[in-house]
Amino acid sequence: MTSSNSTLTRGYTIALLAAIILSTTAIFIRYLTQTYHIPTLVLAFWRDGFVAITLLPVLAWLSPALLRVKRQHVFYLIAYGLVLSIFNAMWTLSVVLNGAAVSTVLCYSSTGFTALLGWWLLKERLDWAKLLTVVLCLSGCALISEALDPAAWHSNLLGIFTGTFSGLCYALYSLMGRSASQRGLNPWTTLFYTFGFATLFLLSFNLLPLGIPGAASSPTDFFWLGSEIAGWGILFLLAAGPTLLGYGLYNVSLTHLPSSVVNLVVTSEPAFTAVTAYVLLGERFAAIQIVGSLMILSGVVFLRVYEGRLASRASTNGIGKTQSAPAD
């Protein structure tokens, strides 16, 4: 196997594993909001905060050097944290309004945003294969979310808007993650600081009188779960488990693949979420939504095969690793 194909395989494997792990986050959020009725922005605050709190001692013990960043990167990480905080706020609210499965699908409207913005801002390749994959993924998203049904726009306009806006924020998060790797920032360092800064932003979203839906109405709302040990345990598990590992692997995959490719691979997440939501929450997918899921998975598989053939052809022609890898 060529080095470029090995890099592709490693990147796709890590991105797919990230999708599987991230697919459980909506299930946790849906359960917490339905069972304990915790305000969405309060939930997002604790989720991001627990990630930073969990990662701090791990990095301090295993590799303290990863906690140090150059001054030139600080403002970039603050901006990255702001994008993450808005994304997590919109995503959590979308889960409440749309359900676990549909909110996950709407979030992946980010595929189109990421491909176009990656081509424009990061000079990533945008060829016919990637455009076809974007069309397949977005079409699948439309079928699963029932966005083609005019009644859905009238009955749940806020939900669809929130879910789509979370997709735009996810695209920005992906692009900034790729940019962070190009700046030489370690993906785990990036994860710690972005979630740390996102926690501070979410704290301000809750405390300031901004009128944001789902925000804390008073400081006591931060302790909404009170003495519910099981609720706190599930919230911590959400952060320390699927969020930390899922986002961490997502950031690692961005060091191997362009942001547009990673985002397309992770669009397989809705299919995994749908299965889990069906088993645990009783959410049902209609036949057309199953077709949409298959379209998304087909697009991801097609892109992997296409990228692999490009790498093999370039290697056969004697082109070096730099040219045979996906263009950034």
C-alpha cells in the first residue's frame, strides 16, 4: 500500500470512528432534556465545561507541553471557541426542537458549506466527485428531515432554521480545525482550549440578558439537576465520553484529510444516530428517510473509493506523496 493510500485509509478510518462515537451525543442530549427538562444552554455549558475539566488532568499528566500555546495562537483559539459555543448552543436547541435523528441530519447541511468554503478559503480541491458527494449527502439530508414537505416548514420552521444554522456553524468549526492543524497546533491542544473558551462564552450566553431560547433564567438554573446523581452522571458521561472522544478523533482526522472530505465522511453519523434513536428513544424512520440515509452512506463510500483511485493512479505515475494526497 502506498504512503498516500495509507494516509487516506487512516484519515477515513479515524473520521468514521468519530462519526460512530458522535452519533450517540444526540441520544444523550435528547434523554437529558426529556427526562430532566434541563435548559438547553445550561446543558451545553456543562457539556463543554466537563470536556475541558476532563482533558486538563489527562494532558497535564501525559504531556504537559500540550497545554502550552504560543501567544500568536491565543486569539485564534478564542475565535475558534466562540464558533464552537454557538454551534453547540444551536445543535443542542435543534435536538430539542427536531429530535435526535432529524437534528443530526440537519446539522450535516454543513457538507455543502464546508466544501464551498474549503475551496474558497483553504484552497481545497473541489472536483466533480466531491460535488456529486455533496449532492448525494444534501439530498439524503433533505429526505430524512422531510424538508421537501411544505407542511414541515410551516409546523417547525424554527426547528429547521436552527438545525440548518447549526450546520453552517459545524462547517466553520471544520474549517477552523483544518486551519489549526496547518498552523501546527496539536489536535488535543486545540480541543482543550476551544472547549475551555467555549465554556466561558456559554456562561456569558446564559448570564447576559440576551433573550436566547433555552438560556438560564437565573444563576440557580446552572444547578438544575440538583441532587439527581443519575442526571449529573449522564451529563458527565456525555462530555467525557462521546463528546471528548468524538471531537478529539474528528480533530485528528483533520490532520490527515481536507476539512471538506472529513465533513463528508462524518455525514454517516445520521445513519448511526437513526439506529440508536430507533432502539433507545422509539424514534421511527419512514421509508423515504431510510432512502436518504442510504444516499448519504453511498456518497461517503463513493468518495473514499474515488480518492483511493486518485492516490493509486498518482503513485503509479511516479508522482510524489505531496501530489498524490488530497489537495488542501
